[in-house]
Amino acid sequence: MIKDESQSITRYFSNLSDPRRDNKRHKLIDIITIAICGVICNADSFEHIAEFGRAKYEWLKGLLELPHGIPSADTFERVFSRIDPEEFKSCFMEWIQTISRLTKGDVVAVDGKTLRRSHDKSNGKSAIHMVSAWACANGLVMGQIKTREKSNEITAIPQLLKMLEIEGCIITIDAMGCQKYIAETIIDKNADYVFSLKGNQSNLHDDVRLFFQIQKESNFKDELFDYYESVDADHGKIEIRKYWTTSDISWLQGKENWKNLETICMVERERQFEDKTEREISYYMGSIENNAEKFGKAVRSHWAIENSLHWVLDVSFREDESRIRKGNAPENFAVLRHIALNMIKRETSLKKSIKSRRLRAGWDNDYLLKVLVG
């Protein structure tokens, strides 16, 4: 079995229900372990996973029972199309919450991503949309939930939050998730929220925008404002971000409908290129105190989920190119990617890109074992 049993795949996935009624030539935990190892090592399909297993048979035989050798690609696909995705995700979340606990003040970004090629028109199946919770400081996926469409994030986000241990954390969500019930769910979990304000809360957005416009014209002379500024320079671009926050919101209509609403924020971004300058203004609200630096860091952390999670899944794991469509397989393979990404991120001895580390794991058995045991 996998070495270092205290943090092994076996410990957290061995109780997963086997969806097969008969023809159990291969142990379920062997199938799951080979799949996780394969995805770590650059496998992007069930065919790739089976090929990885055959190439690494001697090494895998030292770790697993493999009573009938390496399963075929059809076996991997059949099993993962039938595994209960909710149960698989529960095993994942039990594992990740054991190896990486959130602490007070940590920012957890919640955002959705569509698996573009997971649709199956012949069976009337739309593309899967996964909503994930990303621990920004640790760079790990803490959990995920599937929705049918992006609009269903509104109902999926509270379900995901209720499964997480987020006490003391700051939950950041884009405008789609700016909903009263989601704010209440976060506060009831003893956490705080920072929401982006846009058109879906048009009256609230317009009131906050007008308020800040008036205050900006008077150069924010009111002492009730806090201010924070950050500057980054990279590849010929300079980005300046300015944050103004205030808890002087007694005038804000409907504020009583948002549980523990404390602060509103205006963010002004200026991107300076060699030949042009771009400016953008956006607005936020949250339950944290009037501290522009704290608010700004929460907002900035949420922006990072695109580069730290979604971009990595598309570029390094080729998620948007995946044509896995059968049964529960698309959703379960998405969880496999999250497991693999988390394991790779936890192993920090190799200071290379995620893609390079996946390749190294495929070439170097000792390094793969490091990734597995953390």
C-alpha cells in the first residue's frame, strides 16, 4: 500500500462505495490511486491513465496489490462514470481539510468555471460548471460543487460553504454571488465576506457608485475614509491600485437586509503600458472593518484565482480541451485534477512550473512518491 499511511490516498478514499455490482477484478482503491498518479504525471484522459499504469507497472506493483495487473482504459472510464461524485468530493474534502487547515484571516475565493467540452448534445447534456473554493494563502482547492449553468452558482455557493470549515476566514465572491442569503450563510459560519458589486444588484451598485463619485470630487476630505495604494511592475506594465473604504453607510438604503454589512469600497485600477494607459473603477461591500489595506488584499486575492487555479487547469491540465463526457466521469475527473493540483502544490522542493513538476513526476519515481506523501 501507499507509504506514509497517515497522509495517504488509501486513508481517505478506501471507504468510497464501489459502484460495480460484479466483475471486480481490480480493487477500487488501486483504480483510484493509479488515476491520481496518472493525472499528476500529465495524463489527461482515461487512455493516458491506463498507458501510464502499464509503463509504471513495476513501480506501482511495489505500492498496490494489483491482483490482475493494470486496468484497461475502458475499466477506468466505466468506474469513474459510475462513482458517486458527491461521495468522491466528500472524500476529497475530508482529505484536504486534514492536511491543510484554514486559519483566522485567511482569504477563501469562491468562483466558478465551465468545463467547455463536457457537454453531450446527443444526450441533451449541457456543459458542467464547477464552483470551487480556493485557499489563497495555501494555493489549494478546499472544495468544489457542480452546477448545471453559471446562473445556478447562486444556489450552489451556500451548499459549498456549508461543507467547509471557514470560521474566521474572509470569503470573496464575484458579483454573481452577491446575494443576501449567501452573506447570511457566511456570517452564520462565523466568517466574513467581501462581495463585488455590479449590475445584478443595480440599486445597491448605483447608490455606492454615486456616493464615491461625490466623495472623490471633494478629494475624500471626510475623515471616515481609509486609503491604501499598491504598485506592481511586470513585463513593461505598471499597475497602480487605489482603495478607498468607509463604514459610514447609515445612508445606504437596504443595508439592513445584508447581514453584518459593515464597509463599502471603491477600487481604482490604472494599468500603464508603453503606448497606452487603461483605467477601471469597481465597487465592493463587505462585513470586515473599515481597513482599506485589509479590504484591498482580500480583493486582490480574489483576482488571483484566475491565474492560480483556472488558468493552471486550462494551460497545465488542458481542462477546457477534455472531451470526457460519459456519466459522472467529467465531474469526477475534475476532482482528480484538483487532487493532483493540490498534491503538486504541497510538494515545494522543485521550484518549477506546475507543468514541469507534472513532467518530472512522470519521469522520476522518487519525486512522484514525494508528491504523493506530501
